Amino acid sequence: MEEKLARRRRVVLVPAPAQGHITPMLQLARALHFKGFSVTVAQTKFNYLNPSTDLSDFQFVTIPETLPESDLKNLGPGRFKELLSQLLVNEEEEEIACVIYDEFMYFVEAAVKEFKLRNVILSTTSASAFVCHFVMCKLYAKDGLAHLKEGDGREEELVPELNPIRYKDLPTSVFASVECSVELFKNTCYKGTASSMIINTVRCLEMLSVEWLQQELEIPVFPIGPLHMVVTAPRTSLLEENESCIEWLNKQESSSGVYISLGSMSLMETKEVLEMASGLVSSNQHFLWVIRPGSVLGSEMSEEELVRKMVTLDRGYIVKWAPQKQVLAHSAVGAFWSHCGWNSTLESLGEGVPMICRPFTTDQKGNASRGGPRKKINWGQKVANEV
Ligand code: UDX
């Protein structure tokens, strides 16, 4: 018995291979490690995060499968089961307390079930987005989501089950058809054997959605975010952060500048980039602009050349990737022109930075409809107690 009590406890975390999903999963990892758990992170080869020294407390393992460009359908439970059985070899010394997987890595559930381990879902999008996924599946079963059919013109109407969300704000993707999105949501919304669900959100922002999910899923749902404020967030960027922008911000006056970043996946037409640049120039504001490599479509010039053509560089600073949380916390930043990814939204709300919203796809449309407060919200202590 004593021997059993002395056994350490490990959690296995399975993030989806995208920046906006890896980051909150590793923030959760840090919070759990802080509580005394050992942590194993199971990554795919696609978008593999090279563990920095900042993450040296965690064990990193690779799911033995080549994932072609984020195609989750090809990553069945088989390979994950193989990996899990290897991790269970050490069960004598270290018990696996549970497996926590991203909502989009739903195939993990079948493997975990076979080993009779406890499994928990982490939703890295908002609770409201998850509710929309459910409703989209229902509407699709009813009439194939006829409101969204091209040329129908009814996409402006309110979705009765989700009032005041309009059909056009439903989390459809620019990267996939409505059918494919619904197929994916059917898997993530499946009422399986997960023992609970953790959401990177805050109860006071999404109380109704959290309660709705709890009833629908019939499992406990814990809103434990914003995770980046629960513990000191580890460095989790897939791209190298350009720290020089902080030095540039240090030279600017308080609340004098706009920070522009459209996240890790958004793509823009050259025309729109030029339009943005022209607006920034005529605004007479200082600005820090993140232009991710490969994010501008239809241009022969590199993104940087393109923007340099348009902007007065002594008022603007352009980087490929920024230390965003540090930027938003900087006193020189007065506004955030954002694509409204859920992490960016929480990070901005946490620092009380007003947002200019330019959503591109999926949940970003719904996130954009929730304005942010102008005063910094002091969530830190409250959430630390909840974890
Ligand atoms: C997408 C969805 O839009 C989002 O809602 C979902 O939850 C995850 O997938 P993404 O485009 O990655 O997200 O945006 P977001 O959720 O905002 O995540 C981006 C992360 O990258 C943020 O944590 C942000 O701080 C970070 N970032 C962004 C940087 O560190 N540097 C940058 O220059 C830009």
C-alpha cells in the first residue's frame, strides 16, 4: 500500500498540431507540473515543437506517423495505442493519472479506452464555439445548412438556437467545405467516454455556454482559463520570436501604437495587405505589424518588400513573428488589430487592449462579435485558485 502511495503520477497530453492548440496545451502542462504531476507531451511530426530549455521539465514523445499537412483523418488510434503501451511499461513506478487530448485529436479516445485510462478533453477554442459545433451538426442533419448555400442570401439571418449569432458567423472554415467541417465536428462532439472536459475560457465570459455543454455532454465541464495567466506561460512558438520589436516599443510613447497580428494560419490577398498599409499610413499612428512568412497570397515580392513599399518605416516596425504576450502587455500598445483567434482574444482581454477585429475563419467570426473591456481584468489570482 505504502509503495502504491509513493508512486508518482504522470499525465499524457496530446495537442493538435497547430500553434493556437499547442500553446494552451503546454500552458496546461505547466500548471499540472506545478501541481506535482510528471508530464509527457505526445506530438505529431507535423508542426513538431522543438522543446526549448524552458520546457525541459516535460518528456516529449512522437506519435509514430507522418501526418500529411494536418490531415487528422489519417492519424488513427492505432499508432497512438502503440505509443501508449510503451509509456505504460513504467506503470510500476509511475501511474498514468490521465490522458488529456485536444478536442480535434478525438481518435485518442479509442486508444485510451482500451487501456482503461481516464481521459479528459481540452477545448482550446471558446465554449461558445463548441456549442456552435453541436448546433451546426443538428442544422446540417435537418436541411444541409441550406442558409449557407451560395447565393441563398439567408446567411445574414439569426440562428434561432444561437441568437444573436448569424448563420454567416457559424464556425465554417475557409480551408474546408461545410460538409467536411460538420464531419469533423460530429467526431469532436461525439458523446464518448471522456470523464470531463477542460476549456480554456473564463466562467464570467461564457457561463451559459459552459452550462449548456455540461448538460449536453453529461460530464463535468471546467472553464479554467485564461491559461496564459494561470502560470508563467512557457515559450511555445513554432516560429522564432523577434525580440527586437520590444526595444522598438520601448522607444514609443504610452498607448501610442497599434499592434497588428493575424495569427498563425490566416492568409491575405496582396490587395488587402496594401489596403491595410495605406490605412495605417494615413492613421498617423505608430504600428508594429507581424507579417508571417507565406501569409500573403498572389505577390511576387516577399511580404516585407511589399509592406516596405507602402509604409514609412520610422512609424512602423515589421517582424515575421513577435513575442505577442509581451507585446500586448507593453504600455506603448494602445490597440490590437487582430484576426480574433481565441488565444489572441484572451491575451488581449487579459491586458485590456481594445481590439480592431478582422476575423478570417472558423471560431474567429464568433469571437469578433464579443467586444473586449477597456480595463485590465484581474483574472490571475482567481483562476490560479481554480486549477
Ligand atoms: C486558430 C483559431 O483561430 C483559434 O481560435 C483556435 O483556438 C486555434 O486555432 P490561431 O490562428 O493560431 O488560432 O490564433 P490564436 O488562437 O490567436 O493563437 C495564436 C497564438 O500565437 C497566440 O497565443 C499568440 O500569442 C501567438 N503569436 C501570434 C505569437 O506568439 N506571435 C505572433 O507574432 C503571433
